[in-house]
Amino acid sequence: MTIDEAALGVFASAFRGQLIRPGDASYDEARSVWNGMIDRRPALIARCADAADVAGAVRFARDHDVVASVRGGGHSAAGKAVCDAGIVIDLSTMRGVQVDPDAETARAEGGARWGDYDQATQSFGLASPGGVVSTTGIAGLTLGGGFGWLTRRFGLACDNLRSVDLVLADGELVTASEDENTDLFWGVRGGGGNFGIATSFEYRVHPVGPLILGALLAWPLERGPEILRVYREFVADLPEELGIEAMFVTAPPLPFIPEDMHFKPAIATGMCWSGPVDDGRKVMAPLLDLDPPGQMVEAMPYTVMQSLQDGLAPPGRRSYWKAGYLKGLGDDIIESVVAHAANVPSPFSLAEIVRWGGATARVGKDETAFGNREAPFLFNAVSMWEGAEGDDANVAWARDFYTAVGSELTEGVYVNFLSDEGDARVREAYGPEKYARLASLKAKYDPDNFFRSNQNIDPGG
Ligand SMILES: Cc1cc2nc3c(=O)[nH]c(=O)nc-3n(C[C@H](O)[C@H](O)[C@H](O)COP(=O)(O)OP(=O)(O)OC[C@H]3O[C@@H](n4cnc5c(N)ncnc54)[C@H](O)[C@@H]3O)c2cc1C
């Protein structure tokens, strides 16, 4: 794309943020995202300072027929935050968070990360459900649904939204809430970045912590079938204050993991108990009774829990994800899943089986655009590796993991866990009825599909 220099000059004169172009010292850093496989070269990165910058960038792109993408935290596995030869409307420096403890709300700018949000809200002993890695953007995560350690208790991130300020495809700034632009408010709670650029999110906050009981337990993978069977029974009837997932990982050399497990395949569980700290061990007892050789069970600040897994998924590695929902953990898949986990080609990869349900399942099916609230488990195989020569083997590992859980897969997929898997998988995330409703909303708010560098809803239905 060649940008009209005169037009760019006019745009730049009103732009308060930073404009970055090929050749600039910060260009390569500014175009890189979490997934190291993504190597796109935008013609312009418009690092916005405020909502007016965002609106100006949208109008500039529209007026000059330039392809645009939108960047929040840059964590989309499919790399949707950056585009080739177009303009990246980058909110990554818009990270302010303001808390109103009396109103029990927090307002965060569209480029904030969960680390920013948690730090600000926890200063008042408050929190809302958000991602489990502190560098993930609140924007992409919330607009696609968003789960974390507090989700079984308080619902998805999108369920805790009170309002969103959005720059629409025509550059207009609107608010969507239960009282204003209600159709849009329905769509942004699960429909991703299809309808506009969120410049500000207002969330409900809840008293949490400051201490929670956090736990990471690890066993050698050979004990996988036994652990998965106990996990299956344990999570069937859980208090909602417990967030929990089972994970297949390669045991890292952490002090609480015995040396003979280091760098070997393991099965692990992560837990966050946000009820009274003293009750937590009792609740976790069925898993603690399995004598995990690696165990860390500690009262810790909620903010520490929220960054405990940061080291598992640092930015820059190559990555491919294959996700779905499971209706159960039947005996017929347990052996094959453990066997598949043992053959992992990269020590950085992992697969997770998250206990779903709780408050998420209590929100009505049609209340938000988010689909698949009923499934008991969320599943994701996350390949992470270094070096392009490993691409085929590592992509295949994630895909084959999906095949290994095949007989337990149920309808749908979490839209935020999609790789670049095409239109049919986006439709699968919503199901035909919701997709049709989202498509008519898209046709109303973005008929030309200006916002298309995302898990795209086709305005044509
Ligand atoms: C390490 C890691 C940990 C994760 N953990 C969790 C987790 O615990 N829970 C969970 O639910 N998900 C998790 N995810 C998935 C996450 O929800 C998605 O990757 C999400 O898209 C990240 O949002 P982002 O703003 O960081 O991403 P980006 O790549 O910046 O954006 C993702 C999509 O949202 C659009 N977008 C970004 N900002 C805006 C905005 N302000 N307005 C409108 N559209 C926008 C982008 O255009 C793009 O299409 C994780 C991902 C990673 C890589």
C-alpha cells in the first residue's frame, strides 16, 4: 500500500499518539505480537493516545481505503492484531484503569492488560474475572468472552461488563450498555472486535482477597490416567469459589518440583480458591491426597496468582492452538490422551482441560453473543516451539490432541482460542442461530466489513 503523503500529513497533525512506519527504529517491535509465527508488515502503525486518535485513525483508513487491524494486548493466537500493508490501529499504550469502589465499578482503557487491571482493582480489594496471564489484553479477551480463575464464581469477563465505549466503522463514538445501543451490547459480549474498537470498558467489581489460596500440583505423566479419573470426579460437584484446570505440561525446573521430574512430561492442576483462605485446603483435599510430588499450595495475593503462569507462555515463541469443549472425560479417551501427551515434540507446549460451568452456565443462552455456556469442560491444545523447522510436527501435535479427545468433543469452540481456521470454525463458535443474529448486527454496524482482521462475522450472513 502506498499512503498518500499529503493525506498522512493532515492525519498526523491531529494525531496525539505515535505514528510508526517501516524503517523506523521501533517498527519491528511494534509489529510483533505474542505468536512468533506472525510476521506481518503493516504500512503504518498508529499508536493511539486516546479515543479521538482511534476515531481519527478509523476515518483516515476508511477515507483512503486502507485495510485496518486493531491491536489490544496482541495475544490473539491467530495474530489478528496486525495486518500486511495496512494500518494497525494500536491501543497498546492506552492502559489506564480507574476504580470507583463506592459504585463497585472499574473503567479500563481499551489497551489495558490484565496485570494493569488487577493491580488497580486489587488496590481496593476488588477484582473481576480476567485472563490468567497478566500480559493478555482485556479488550480481545473480554470481547470474545473471557474466562479466568474467578469465572466459576462471577462469570465471564463479558458477563461483568456494564458498558463499553466503541468507535464504530464510520468513526462515531458510541456507548453500548443495557440502556443504550442494547443490540450492540449483546453483540460485543462474545462477538469479538467485529462491531467497533472498544476504547473503554466499564466492569462490575467484586470483593476478592487480597489473599487467595493458590495451588499448582504436579505428577509424572505415567500417573495421568489415575489423576484424570480423580479430577473428573472431584470437579463434578465443586464450590464455585474454586477455579481449576488440569494441564499436560513438561515439568519446568521449579524449586517445588522434584529434580527427577524436571523436563519430563507431567500432569498438573492449577487451582485458585477465592473463598476464606483457611477453607481452601479442605476443598482441595481429594487432589492433595494423591500425594503430588510437585506441590505448591500457598496463600498469596490474587495479583500473584494472576501472573503465576506468565512464564509458561512468554511472547515470541511460535504457536498453534486447537480447541473445543468436552462433554466429559470418559475412560475411552483417558488412555489415548495421556499417550498423546507423552509424545509432545516441544517442551514448551501444553494442553489444558478447564472446568467450565458455575456462574458462566447461569447466564441465559441468549443473553449475550457468547456461545457454549453449558459444556462441563473447555479444552485447548497449545503448541509452542522455537524454530520454523518444527512447524509441521508441532501443528500436528495440537491437531492430533484434538482428535484424541474426539469422542468427548461437544458443539462449538471458544472464539478466543481459534487459530486461523477459517469461516466454518467461526460459525461453529456461535452456532447457526447466534451467527445469523451476529451477521445482521454486523450488517447494521459494519456493512462494508471494515473490521475484518478478526475472527470475522460475515455481514452477508
Ligand atoms: C498467553 C495467553 C494467555 C491467555 N489466557 C487466556 C485466559 O486466561 N482466558 C481467556 O479467556 N483467554 C485467554 N487467552 C486468549 C485471549 O483471550 C485471546 O488471545 C484474546 O484475543 C487476547 O486479546 P488481546 O487484546 O491481547 O489480543 P489482540 O491480538 O490485540 O486482539 C485480539 C482480537 O481482538 C481485537 N481487538 C483488540 N483490541 C481491541 C479493541 N480495543 N477493540 C476492538 N477489538 C479489539 C483484535 O483486532 C483481534 O481481532 C490467552 C492468550 C494467550 C496468548
